[in-house]
Amino acid sequence: MCETRLLYSGDSVTVSQCVHCRVLFIWHGNILLSFTSEKFSSFRRAINSFGYEVQYQYFADGEERLVVSTPNPEISFAFTAEEWASFKNALNEAAYMQEIYALMV
């Protein structure tokens, strides 16, 4: 089991990093993602590359959501506008905290 350091927590998103193996964990709702530092940076850049031109779709519950595809065609993420903003903010704040912790060692 990893000993994690909290990088961000709020708005249904938590980002932490193992102090030993350096793997980052993103917990959003019932989804848990894990990335190496390099893959996290790449994932964050990809998420931040979505601009204002994103296309929201109506779902059966009447809510508009942005669908983000993954390399695995069977798995996609769906975010409301509020969830999307919160998710992007969480990733950026976590990256900022990574930099702060790196300066402290």
C-alpha cells in the first residue's frame, strides 16, 4: 500500500502522490486513475488542451455533459460543465503542489 501525500482535495476530486514510488492517484467520484509523474503531466496537458470549443451532449437525464474519450474505446468520461472546470482545476492545483514539494527537498 502506498504512503500518499495529498496534493489537492475538493469539489469531488482528490489528487495524491505516493512518497515512495511517486505514482499519482486521481480520485473522482467512483473512478480512480493512477499515473507516473510523466504520464500525469501528459494527461494534464491533454485535458488542458480542450478549449471553449468543446462539444457538450445531452444525456438521458437531461444534463449536458462533455464526453472525453480514452485510448480504450470502451471507456469514456462524461463531465458536466461544473465537473469539467473542477477536474481541470484539481489537476492544475496538484501540479502546482508537486512543484512546491519538489522545492522543499
